[in-house]
Amino acid sequence: MMKQNMNLAAWYASKLFDHPYCKIPPLLVSGVGRSGTTALRMSLGLHPDIEYNGAENNIVMDILETGVHNCTYPSRKASMQMSQEKYDKVFRNLILAVLFPRPAVFRIMPGYWMALSDLNPRLAGYFRQLFPTVRIVYTVRNGIEVVSSRMVFDGFRKHPFDSQCEVWAKAEDMAKWGREQDNFFLIRHEMLVDKETALQVFTDLWSWLGLRNEHKCIDALWSSSYHPTKFPGEDPRTSADLRSRSLRWEFWTDDQRREFTIQCAPAMEFFGYEIPWLRRTRG
């Protein structure tokens, strides 16, 4: 009976129809929350050759986590009821079906379909196993700004300060993984704030993706801010106060500065960001 059930599962998996977007390269936008991922994916989603559903897609991370754990953890791997190839096909189609349940099949297919999801090297590696043609765009931002913003943002502020530091420090792992890949494009947040450098970033990005330059994408980036967070005396609507987020460490306690230094100093050095209270101490 067990052998019969295994054969039935394998037959079912082999008969699954591929999603219409299965052969289209994915464009995966990722980065630690509060690093500019929302603004970036909203602007990229305006490109006519990029298919995007207009929403955050962190369910992709959940699907990847389940998929990779089940096919790599020894006892789970031993219990799999189908080949790895058919297993991957199921998860590939599941991701696409969740993101695009109503694909636009009666028009010219886009150059890419896009999703936004948090990633780590393990999940990114499995995503590439599912979609070998994936392109990953990863944003990184000064850890002081990210942690400060997360501490007052509704979606993250319930987590303790040390947890916020731990989350940001993991960006170093993704960046180190990415520099060994040929499908990884790193964007630094500070380059998107300045118009001249942002224009160069987008020019390089379009060239890397093989897409034509679309000015409305960068226009949208410059004219928009998402989920503004406000500290005392700041106006989140002004670009000057958006830049002032790097000064928010002045509101941190001594214990918070110490915790940030312990957890984030290696990543800050790796990305070339300065820890200002260490500079003052040395001075």
C-alpha cells in the first residue's frame, strides 16, 4: 500500500501543469526590513517589462523555509515521497500560484516577474535551485538607521533592541554570499537618496537585467517615501530629516550602544559604515 501511495504521489507531481510564468526569469528584491526595499520594489514594479502583483511577498520566505528544510533535514529527506526534481517542481509552481493566481497569459510575456522577500544564503540558494535564472537585488543600509527605524516602526517595535541588531547584522551574510554569485546586485541605500548616484544605480541595474531604461521608475523613487517613522523634532516628510536618521543613536542608552557594538560592529566595518560613538571615544 505504501509503495502504491508513493507511486500515486509521483504520478500526481509529474502531471502538474507548469505555471505560465515558469519559464520567465524571476527578479527577487530583498534586504533587511527598513532598508529601502519597499520604495525599490514599488519603483521597479512600474517597469513595463516587469510583472509584479503590487504587494509584499514574504510568504515566499515561508514557502522556501518549508521546502528546503523538508528536503535537507535527514529524517525529512528520508521520508520524501517523490524525487527531488518533482519535489522542486511542486514548490516552484506553488510560489508562482501564490504570487500570480491569475497570470496574464493573453499578452506578450514580461521579461521578469518580481517578488519581495527576506532572504538568507540558505533560502537564496534553494530559490536558485528552483529558479536557476533568478536575479537577486539586495539593499543594504547603515545599521544605525535600520535599527533606529525598526524600533519605532509598528511592524517591528515589539521586538527587543538586541533582536533588531541581530537581524541587521545578518545582512553581512547575504552580501558575502552574493559576491560569490553571478546573479546578485547589491544596492546601498545611501546611493538611492542622492539623485546623481541613484541615476547611476538604476542605469547599471537596467544594463545588468538587460532591460531598457525607464525613467518613471526612478522618478517614483525620488517622489515617494514609505512607512515614515518619526523621532522627536523630526518631520518625516522632508528629505533632510530622512537623512537625519543616522543621528538617532543619540537617543540610545549606553546599554543599547554597547549591544549594537557587540552584535553589529563586524557588519558595520564590512559595509564601511562608521560607529560614531566609537570615533568620539577614540578622539
